[in-house]
Amino acid sequence: MADQPPQPPSGPDAPDKEKMEQIRRRRMEKLAGSAPSSSEKISGAGAEASTSLPTSQPSTPKDNASSAPPVAKSAIENKPTSTTPTPAANPFAKLGAQANSTGKPLSVRTDPSQNVLGKRSGTESDMQTPPRPAPSARKPNLAEESIEDYENRILAHIFRITLDPNQRTDSSNHKLIFLPELRKELEEEHAEIRLSADKLDGALMEACSTIPHSKPVFDYLLPCWKRIIKASKGLRGYAGQKDAILREAKRLCMSNCIFAAEMPDIFQREINLTTDVLTPYFLLEPSEDKGICPDFLEEAVARFAEDDMAKSMITKAFVGMSSKLSNMTMNDVYKPYIHAFKLLTQFNPITTAIAESPLFQMAVSANTIEKYTLLGPFFRISPLQQEVTREYFSAPKTIDRRHIATSQDALRLTLQTHQKDLLDIINHFVRASPIAKSKTLDWFAYIVNQNHKRRALQVDPKEVSSDGFMHNVTVVLDGLCEPFMDTTFSKISKIDIDYLRRAPRVDIKDETKLNADEKASEKYYEDTVPGTSNFISEVFFLTLAAHHYGSEALNATHKSLEKDIKYIQKQLTAVEAERVKVARDPRAVALLDIRIKRVNDVLENAMSKRMAIEGVLSDKPMQAKSLIFMRYVTVWLLRIATESNYTPSQTIKLPLPSTPPAAFDYLPEYVLEDIITNFNFIIRFIPDVMISAVGDEIIALSITFLTNSEYIKNPYLKAKLVSLLFAGTWPVYHRTKGVLGDVLMGSKFANDHLLHALLKFYIECESTGAHTQFYDKFNIRYEIFQVIKCVWPNDVYRQRLSHESKTNTDFFLRFVNLLLNDATFVLDEALTKFPKIHELQVELKKEAEQPSMSPEEREQKERQG
């Protein structure tokens, strides 16, 4: 019997206390640095609930001691005593206490299959469970940092200040500012020598006063602000006292920033407009230590209502940015100014404060708007600035086409990005507040009203705004119109014609009217209409005026440059020809060289500018938006003329009443003129944009006002309608009949009215009232015949002509009579010119054999021949 193994006890006892302690220590080592599992949380909760129960444990037989796994001695001995939990915190002891509360002996299951907590025994699980961090509650002996110590440490770290005269740097080797006055104050009060939020105001005052006057206080305060934000975002869980300390630090840091900008004398500093402004810090990236971040602006905005100095600090910084940018071009580093402005406009109170600034609009003439208003310098940046055109198109006389195209593409991409940023900024202004919206519209109105001279025959650049500035204004206003310009014209009814009689922002007093003289116009607009115009009407008429004085004026500049370049080239050739005459006089040669250089510089500047303008105006996305706006103007104008709710899906009944509506008569002439010039330019230079946007409204516009020509007083404006149809029939890509030819062939409205309208104007253009009318009529009639030639293959038009000859005999006979007169005159001119042509040919033949003419004379005679 002695050899038999001992019988197991009736109930298994728990391991002895020593082994239990080893298991506990081993588990705590494994749990150190990792989060507790869900099962441990449950066990912990149960253990905490049983702390009030008896904790006595039954004796542990030595036989069961071997069931505990061996624990490395070094692991136990090297465990710091400060982190060792008390036995009361032992989760196994609490489990034992809870199990023993029934009065029964504690049993430990040795059969893994009977382990209710898992497939493995508790001790085996302890050995194989991967390390997990222990919760803070498991470390009751860990010495936590007191709030006073945290306050002293975090304030010293944020503001890099110290009360220890021997501590000059922190642990990261950052220089610390010693505060002797604060230390002395604490010693006199017999207070603990440490930093606190209560004394932070004086501490910052003393720290800022130690900064050299040649160095901005912001260099110190702004990095402090960034450290406050970083510390605040680093707080986890409930940290009420810590958060209060950081909030006080944030408040005082912002207050001292305001003092640095508005009251620098508080730091015993003289006012310095160079160092005491935030302007240079707005130009840094927000992520940089000294950069202005959104959190800073948010805190400043929160003080606007109660502290005007906070508002002044921000607006002064923006004024400084605008002033610096006014002397820059697109060649300079201007992007930081745009990014800073976009950041500011993210806050509506800041946007409103900028608009309310007395400096927002302080220009007194057209040429000062782009430099002496707050928004002007941002709109001034353009590839049309002379410095930029010289940079991108240097040596324009020898530059190859590929280089020109590459430079134009680069300028377009840069300009597109810039104009998108400008539109984003203006969108924030019109949405920030009613005041900001009103001020912005006033600014745009001032621009268009001061630039009427841009459409004069001779434009003095010193009296008007620049081309690039006006073009940016036009594009941005096009963008403001985009939300209400849908393809169905659903919001066109919101454009109120009475806007022009309701104290309008746009001044049309000096503009020629469609069908009225100046006195009648003044009398009509003196009768004002009560009420307030809506935003859509405001933007619509502003954009219409901006097109006239902006992009359409730029088109006119492009045309005049072509003529100027040809003229200057002739002048340069003539000047260079004089070199032979003065070859023996060195002084005369030197003067001639100076003159040639001057003329050559003017020529190259003109050529560079023309290339830049062509690059800007050939921007397809920009022209597509412009075309959409002009389609809206077209439909709106037809609605006014027909007094109907016309849309392109409807048909106009012609002829219209002989007396046009008064609202139509007194509209500015440029309403119709800009439609025609815009369409003509796109058809000529970017026809693919026109192909994708062509609509029946263009045909309806031309035919309607050629049929009812009495609606338009200016005969040359009516002639431009014919030119529009003529340009639309030029072959484009695969379209042999041009952009409009197929529409003219297939449109029922055109089939019914086009031929009569053209014949009618053929008769009317016999007399235009100008001294050049005799020659003008031939140009107009040539274009009329080209349009008829385009549509003549359609048998409908032949039938219409036959119908006119039978039903409207007088009209048809007058047309035929004028046609015969023209044919007779042209034939007579041709026959009488034959002798003159023969004489020139003989003369040129002799010249080829024995040269005696100057190059200019020879060229002139070749043209005549």
C-alpha cells in the first residue's frame, strides 16, 4: 500500500502563497505596457466587487505546488519595488476570496478540459499570453504628477521661461528666458518658486520685455502659440485642470500678440511698422512655428465683438500684404499672398472687417484702383503685365512658333489657377455678410464706371486700368454669374430690367443707347422705380459692363496691336534705310542707332504683348464661360424686345410691332455690340468652343433685328449682325458650311425669315450716313451674298425668293435695281482699271531689268498692280 500513489484530496486546494505571488508577479510583468483584454476587465470588475468579502485562503498542499510553472528568478528580483502592486491588488487572490465566500475550500482545476476560462490552465495562459499594457488602475503605487508640477512644467515648456537663474536651457537645449522679477515677487510673498497660471500674465510681460527691439515680439509669441495648441491636442480623457491651464495660456498668449501689434509700448518698445505687424507671418506656411494657423485666427475672431484691437491686428496685417503685393508681378513669388488671403476669407468676421476697412476702396482714379484698393493688387497679377510678357516672349521677332505656343500654354495654366483663387475669395466676400457683399459690389461698380475711356478710339494707358486687371475682373464676375446660368434659362426671369431705373451701381448715362438720343434717355431714367434690386440683377449688369470695358476692350486692343505692329515695322524699315545717307557721319550714325533701338524696343514690346493677349484670349474654358453668359444676354435681350418669355425652345413671331418697348430703346448699345463681338471672336479664333455651344438664339437674334431694323439706330451695329452670320458660314474643321451654316439650312425660323431679312438690309445699307458709306455698302453686300450663297442649295430659299418677287413686288424690284446698279459700277470700275494695271506691269518689268526704285516704292506699285 505504501507504493501506491497518494489519493487526491476530496477537493483541490489553491497553490501556496509563495507560488501565487510568483504567478502574480509574472503576470504583472507580462501585462506591463499593454491594454487589458476584455476577459481581464471582467475579472477585475468581479474582483473589485468582492473586496468586502473574507480574504482568508485555505492551506495549499505541497503536492500541488509542482503544478505552478517555474518563474525566472531574475525577472522577479529585477522588478522595481515601486511598481509592485500590494497583495490586495492581486487578481488571483481576489478570485480566491470570491470563491471562498461560500465557506467551501478553494479548488484549482488541473484538468485543462475543465477550465471554464479557456482551453488552457490559468498558469499556462499566464506563460503564453502575449504582453499587454496594464491599466493605470493596476499601478496604485505609481507616483502621479501633481497639477502644480504639471502647471510649472508645461508653462516652462510652452513659453520657454524659467525661475532658476542657473537653468539657461531645457532638456532639448532650447534657450530659456530667466524671469528675475517674477522670482523676486514670489520670494517676497513667501510663495513656492514655480510657474503658475495666476502669475503667467506678469511672466509673459517680463519675457516679452527682454526681447531686443530689433527683433519682433511675434518671433517669440507665435511659436509659443503653436506649442499651446500642440499641448491642448495632446490631452486625453478628462483633464479639466490641465485644460484650464492651457486655456489660460492661450488667452494670455493671444492678448500679448494683440499688444505686440497694437500697443508695443506696453513692452517698452517704440512703434515700428516693420516689426509690429503680422504681415510676414501670414506669408509662411500655417504648419511652420511662426506661421499663422486657423486656430490663431479662430481665437482672434472670438474677440472681435469685445476687442477692436483684435480686429485691427488682423486688418492691419492684410493691409500690409496688399501693399506689398501692389509692387509685384506674376514673375515674383505672389502665391503666399493669395494663400494667406484665402485663409483669412475662411472666417466671415475677418472678411467683413476687411470690407469695412476705410482702405478697402480709397482709389480716386481708374489707374490707381489696382494699387490703392485692398483687393486691387490681387487682381493686378496677370500675364499681361509688361514685365511678364518680356520674360515669356523675349526676342519676339526671332522666336519660333513652338516656343510661343509653349509659353502661352504656361501662362494660361498659371492664370487659370490664379483666377480660380480670385473667384473663391470673392465668393467668400459676397457670402460673408450683407455689408461685405455690398462693399464688394460697390468696388466692382467703381471699376467699370471709372474705365469708360477704355472704349475710346485713342486710349491713354495712364488714365485707365490695365488690361490684365480688367480681364481678371471680367472672368471673376463671369464666375459669380455661373450659379444662375443653367441650360434651361430657368432663372433668367430674375434679371430685372428695372434695375437700371432703381439707383443702379452701373453708370450708363454717357453710353449710346440702342434707339434713343441722350435727352430722351435722361428723361426716361429720371423716372426712378422704387424697390431693391436682387443679387442676380446686380451681378448680371456688372458682368455685362465688365465685358464691355474688360475682355471686349482687350479684343479691341488685340486688333489695334496688329495694325500698330505693321505701322511700326514700316517705320523701322524707313529709319534703317537712312543709314546709307549718314554712313560717313559718326555722330549721325550714333543718333540713328539710338533712334533705331527706340523704335525696335517699341516694336518688340507690341509683339510680346500681342502674343500674351492671344495666349490669354485663347483660353477655352474661360471663353466657354463667357459664351454661356453671352447666350444669357442674348435670350434676355430678345425677351425685352419681344415682351415675351422667350427661350431658345420657342419661336419668335415676326415682324415685331413697329414701335419697340421703351425698356429696349434705352438700353446701352454695348448690350448688343458685346454679344456680336464676343461671338465673332470665338468663331474666328476658337471655333470648337462655338460648335459645342451654338444655339438657336444666335440665329434668332440676327434675323429678328435685321427684320425689325428700326429697333436699332446705329446702321453699323446692324451691319455687325450680317458679319456675325457671315463669320458663322466660314468652313471650320469638317463643317464646310461653318458653325452656323447647317443651322441656317435646317432651322424653320431661318427658312421662313432669313432671306427677307437679308434682302431688306441689302436695300437699307445703301445709305449709312457716314462719309465712307459708298464703300461700306459693298463690304456689307458682299457678306450678305456669301450668306445667301451658303444656304442657296436648300430649295426652300429659292422658293422664298420666288415668293418675294410675286407677293412683295415693290420690295423685290428695289432690290433688283440696287443689285444691277452695283453690278454696273463694279464692271465699269474693272474695265477702266485695265489700262492702269497694264502701265504698272510695264513699269515693274523695267524695274526688274534696271532697278531704280526704293523698296517702299516698289512694294507700293506691286500692290497697286
